[in-house]
Amino acid sequence: MATTIYGVSRSRAIRSLWAIEETGIEYTHVPTHFFKESKTDEYLGVNPNGRIPALVDGDITLFESMAINLYLARTYAPELYPSDPALEAQVNQWSVWGISEIEFLQMQVIIQIMLHKDNMNQRAMDEAMEALPRPLRVLDEHLARSDYLLGENFTIADLNVSAVMLLLDMIKFDLTDFKNVSEWQARCYARDALKKAQALG
Ligand SMILES: N[C@@H](CCC(=O)N[C@@H](CS)C(=O)NCC(=O)O)C(=O)O
């Protein structure tokens, strides 16, 4: 069965490139850039949103990084995906939390830096930076109890949340007050699969 993943590593596609590297399956990487290449008719046939990442795995075509990652882990990396429904619910909880509580805020800042750099809305940036400690405190307190989000082992929940948070570096958010978060990030970011995904371009 042929597996193809679309997207460049310096984008949100890193999340799914990291996940597919964790599975160890064979796949084809099509380094689709998010400006022009994601708007071709051919690519729009894969992801009608014109965004990266996207995955084609045999008969299945998927967009949305979190959905792709949950599918990849459940199908090809069961060690990263708990079978117990209560733990699976926590995987879903943290994955949704990452995009709704962290990504939403950090994107407010990134949009200003990347798209409006000559006319930045400083107030929007300040408000987002001031709002970030609230979810980060929740994460920090949770990680005081265990090395990873679901306990002692790295799971797709850790990958999904920490991959979202790769962008915190770009906005130079100071994590000094969130020691458990920084230590957990270091554990997650030391994984070989992430390094391989980052090297894909
Ligand atoms: N919610 C989507 C967001 C994907 C997304 O917005 N990707 C950006 C690159 S970081 C993109 O393709 N942008 C092109 C565009 O918005 O036209 C996901 O997580 O997969």
C-alpha cells in the first residue's frame, strides 16, 4: 500500500512528518510548500483546503495534522496509541487542547510577525503573549506528576502537543517559569524521529 505525505518541515507539516517517522513505515515525502505548491489543482485534489500537511495512505486521504497523526499512530505505532478508551480519550483531549489553547494564541503572534511585519498589531501580539501563561500553567502542573502527558511513556499526545509548541521558539516565548514544560519539551524534542523529520526539508 502506497503512503504519501505532503508538506515542508518548516511548517505545521512537521507535526505529521514527525509522526510518520515515529511509525517507521515506508512512505514518499512530497515537499509541498504552503504558498504556491499547495494551491495547484493536483494538490487541491488531495487537500481541498490548499494547506499542508496532507496524507494519502492507500484508499484514505486525510487533512488536518492532528487527525493525520492520530490515524498514523493508531494504525502503525500502537506503542504510541493507548487502546484503553479512557487513555485514548486523554490523547484526544490533549491533542485538541494543543490546537485550541496553545496554537490559537501563538498564531496570533506569528501572523503579525510573518504577514504584517511592516504594520504589526502590537496590541494583538501583547494580548496573545499575556494569555499564553494560563494554558502553560495547566500543562506545567500536569507535568509535575509524570514525565509525559499520559504517564511514564511518550505517546502521540506528547508528540501532538509538543509539535504544536515548536512554534513557541519562533515567538521567543520565555518558558523560565514553566520548568516542567521545558524539561518535557527537551525529552520530546530529543527523539530521533523529530530530527529525521526536520532534516526532510
Ligand atoms: N489546521 C491545519 C492548519 C494547516 C495550515 O494552516 N498549514 C499552513 C502552513 S503552516 C498552510 O498550509 N498555509 C497555506 C494557506 O493557508 O494557504 C493543520 O493543523 O493541518
